[in-house]
Amino acid sequence: MEQAESLFFFTEDEVKNIKRKARKIIPERVGYWAEKIGVTYGRIAIRLQSSRWGSCTANGNLNFNCLLVLIPSEVLDSVVVHELCHRRHMNHSKEFYAEIDRVFPDYRRWNKWLKDNGGVYLKRVGK
């Protein structure tokens, strides 16, 4: 994380470009994985967030951090799969993780990448 201290905050233009890219890529990935998993979802919101990568509401609306488009696509997919699996299990139970493993066997590997490296991106979000 020390390297994050030397990075600048994202500029307004960078954020605009990141959001534009995210609004194209993330819904495509959600559609792909929702069909594979066999779940439906509501609205997709894409925001610049300083602490969360994704969330799923009780009524099926999905929220994603636009910064996901800056990291490896496998990590983005792991977050999408995680949130979509909440459409079957609105918790973090053993059954929930079994569903993720069934659909995305490399989940643990990419989730670890996000835990180890994601903070560098999040620290670049200004207040």
C-alpha cells in the first residue's frame, strides 16, 4: 500500500473516462454472468466509490464501483459473480460460496488479488 501514497487522485477527466468505460463493460459482464447463473437483476448503478467494489440490494438492484474496469477482467468478473450469487443467497453462507465456486472456480484467487491490490485504486479516489 505504500505505493498508493505516492499516486495522485484521479482527475475529473479520468473519472469521466473510467465511468464511460464502466457503463459499457460492466452491464455486458452482468448480462453474461446472469444468464450463466440463471438469475435476474434490477437496475445497475455504476459509481466511483472509495470503499466498496459492489453490492446487491434485496430487490435485485446491483451497484458497482467504476474502478473495476481498471483491474484484471477476472477480478471484475469475480465481483459481478459475487453480487449475482446474492440473488440466490442474500448472505455469505457456505451455500453462497458453494454457488460462486460452482460458477466461477477461480473466485478465491481473484478475490485475494482484489484484497491485496484493490486498496491502491481506492486510495486514488478524492474526497
